Amino acid sequence: MPRNNSAYYRAKAEDCRAQAERASRPLDKESWQRLADEWQKLAEHAERLENQ
């Protein structure tokens, strides 16, 4: 498990991107990519907090 929240959130974003790549239906791809984008936002926010 990652040592900090930002690393965990980035890993989740990467997992979602991988799912988007594997999805065959456009709607599924879009949904996975939206989830990846949200995890990425969380990672960036957590990183700002960790660097305070």
C-alpha cells in the first residue's frame, strides 16, 4: 500500500485509466476516464496538503 494519500490516489487513477483502455464500449471508456480524472484531482489535492 502506498505510504501517502497522493500516491494511493494516483494509483487508483492509473487503474481507472487501464480499465478505460480495456473497455470496448465508448460509454464505459468515458466513465472509467471520468473516474480516473476524479482520482487524479484527489491526488493533486492530497499532494498540496502533504507539502504544506
